[in-house]
Amino acid sequence: MPHGLFSVPVAPARRAIALGFTAALCLGLGGLLAACEPAPSASQAPAFKGIDITGAAYGRQLALTDMHGQPRTLADYRGKVLMLYFGFVQCPDVCPTALARASEVMQQLGPDAAQVQLLFVTVDPERDTPALLREYMAAFDPAFMALTGDAAAIQAAASEFRVYFKKIPTGSSYTMDHTALTYLLDRNGHIRVALRHEQTAADYTADIQKLLAEKPV
């Protein structure tokens, strides 16, 4: 399976659709950045390993329910750097790889990991029950938090963060195509970096450390 912005099945037609969407997303980043709030100057902005989307006019709100049944918004995590990832429990390889890498990042951060929160937003609320999400998060790191909601709430969250997902029938069941980016939000709750799936834990750690070094407003 190819790695990149998406977890994409090997079917050529679906791959073509996903690649077209990926190209549109990448090309659109420049336009989005041009229309957003002013970003720090080159002399002030950190050189991120991921895609610098500082000032992007999206990813500004999130209203879901955590795996313990508590309503959650971005404001609940002010003061922490967020790693935000959309996925699903039955994802065969991309999601487990992303979460295993996030766990490695936490280990690399050492004591600074206490200032970082991983948020996993399910794109499969039909099957990903709170109990299943709790079990899944615990398999990688007990501090990881999963978020869920009804179909409308999940779609709203995905749209807000420019995340693609689609149910793909597979015989009597289904799987999910979905964006495989991890977003980093700074301690003020502002979206700052988009990290690609093929990047290393060291890349993720380096960008998180840059955000931790910034003073929250």
C-alpha cells in the first residue's frame, strides 16, 4: 500500500480519485495560505520538517465527544501542543503505524510529553464505540485521547480540518479511505503544521519541540 496523504486501497480507480484529491489539496495550500492571517516573518518562523500552515483559515474549531463521554473542544487543550489525527480502529496498517509513531514521539520528548496531547478522531463512528476506542488508545499510550460523535459531527470536524474520508464497500463489510496527515496545533490552539505519513518520528518530535519552545499567548 502506498504511503502519503491517504490510506488508499490498491484499486486503480480509487487511487486515481485519491491522487487527484491529493494534488488539489497540495495545490490549494498555497492559495489558502495567501488568504489567511499573516504568518510570522521568515526570520521568526521556525523551519518545520512538515508543511508549515501557520495562519491557515481552517482547523480553528472542534466539537466532539471523548471516549469517556465528555464533550470536548480545542479550548479544553489550551496550553498543550496537539497531535491531531483522523482514522479508524479497523484500519489495517496506516492508523496503527501513525499511532505507534506518536507513541515513539512521546518517548523521544521525555518529560516534555506531558505538554503534548494526541487526539484521534474516528471517521468510523458506526463501528468505533467508546469502549473500543478506549481499548485501542490504551494499546498505544494510556494518555492518548479518542474523539467521536454522530455522523454529522464527524463530517463537520473533517470538513473543518480539510480531511477526506469515504466508506468503501468490501464484500459484506466496508473499509474507510481517509487523509493520513497529522496536524500539529500550538499551545494557543492554532493549527501550525501538517506532517505527512511517511515522515519519521524524529521529524514529528523536532516540530513539536519547536512549538513547545514558543511562549503561549
